[in-house]
Amino acid sequence: MDFNNILMLAPLAGYTDLPFRSVVKQFGADITVSEMISSHALVYSNEKTLKMVEKSPDEKPYAVQISGSKIEIIKQAVEKLNLVDGIDIIDFNCGCPAPKVANHGNGSGLLKNLPLLVKLLNTIKETSNKPYSSVKVRLGFDQKIPLEIAHALKDANIDYVVVHGRTRTDGYKKDKIDYESIAKIKSILSIPVIANGEITDYQVAQKVLNETDANGLMIGRAAISSPWIFWQIKNKTNEIPPIVKKELVLKHFDAMVKFYGDRGVIMFRKNLHAYAKGHSEATQYRDQVNRITDKNIMRQGIQDFFSTNALIKQDFPQLVTLNKKSS
């Protein structure tokens, strides 16, 4: 696989499920990644967990991201994934900042134990029957250690690395983003490096590629309200592609109901909050959808709102609030 100029959808807990990944795939995302999946949950075959592994037919290449810190459990989790067709990449999470994950030595907590991280990555490669394996890291736990991370990863048998340009302590603070440290990691590693963090439009994407010399980009939060960002980057524009937004939202909603049943109506509320961002009367609409449970009423409301409310031509605040399990 050629990882140059590649665009990836980041795994975001509660957002990047199969229906949403199907949407961004239409707009040119090269690689889609599952939500982060606990290796323990995989081993014990939690029904909800197994559903998270499912993919749509157009998701290729498709990556499943797992987390954990126990070598034997990771091995068993990969053996479970070996039985699932259609997975091209097993990605390992070493970036999740959530306390209940990181404080137990998982996610970004592994950045405090780089030898163990390398062992886990080599265990995945040795056990997996999938073509590729990768890791997503931050710049460190409570301090930046990009050089140490890069030199450790030289001993790991992986095909590429995604680097989120902040430490675990930085969380998602915009002013903490550090592309220079991503460039340092890139300068040391011979494998492809994918840059991640605060990539919000085409201009920023070009800036990040220039500053980091990264092989590609991973985009998360910006894609939730603007899934066409992948199309914009590839077409070097900030114009919205020639689509009717109402039809896109309806298609996403129908896919949610098909995948989750009636529960998909309630789950789609957060997506509607993001889609309504920047529209007039968005606040009233968000209040309205928070009370709707009937799929027919929700669908009619989507048709009405996105037919009659124009986009506001001004800056507006980020509405997407990440689940704390997001990497």
C-alpha cells in the first residue's frame, strides 16, 4: 500500500461507527478506522464489541483499532480478529488520554513504558494474519519525548505510525498542538508517518504537511460536522462539494436506523448537533431533536430544517465534544 498523500479518518468513540464511516468514504477518505476497541472486550466476545468491528463493503482499506497492555490478552484479541474477513490493518492505540484508560497503563499510559509498547506491537505483527499493522501515539504522557518514541518504534515491526501532536496531559487544547515534534519523529523513522491534530481545512492540511513532511494526514473532529473535508483537501479548496446537504444527512440517518434499529434515532442526535452547526436556528433545532424518539418525526424534521435554514457565513464554535475514550 502506498501511504503517500493518504487521508485517514481518526477513530472517535461514539462517532466513527459504520454509518458515519460510510459517509466519509464517499468524500474520499482513503482509510477508515473503527472506534477504539478494548482487547479484553474482544477476547470475551462482547456482542456490542463484535458489532463495532463490522464494516461497509466500500471500506477498503479498513483498520480496526484495539487497546490494551497485557501481551497475552492482545495476542488473543488479534487471534479473534484473524477470524474476521475484510480487515486490512490492525491499529494499536497508544494515544487515548482518558484517565480510566491511561491510568491503567493502556492508551497513552503506554508512553511511560516504551519497551512494553514495542513488545505489544511485535506481538500484534507476529500473531496477525492481516496485511498491515500500525500504532497511533501522542508526543508523550506528561512531557514531550518525540525522539525517545521514534527510536523505540524503530524496533517495532509496524507498517506506519500516526502521531497526534500533543501529550496526554495536553488533552485537546488547541494551543498545545506541536507539529515540529511530529517532524522530529518523521526525520528518524523510515516507515510512513501520518500527522494528526487540529487539521480543520485545506489550508491547515497543506501547512501541516509542509511543516511535518508527513506522508499523510489523519482527521477526526473536523470530519464530524464537515465529512467532505477529505474531498476539500484532495481538490485543494474550501468550497463545499456539489451535494445537497439535506440528502447527505438523510442518508446518514437512514444508515444509522438500519444499523442500530430504533436506538439509532437517539444516537443520531449528536450527529445532528454537528450537522446543524453554522445554520440559522441551530440552537432551537438541537433542543427539538433532543426530545425526538420517533424515526419518522426525526426524518421529517431533517427534511424541514435542512431545506429552510441557510448556513451562517461566520466563524462558529466547535460543537463536537469527544467521548473521553477517543484517541
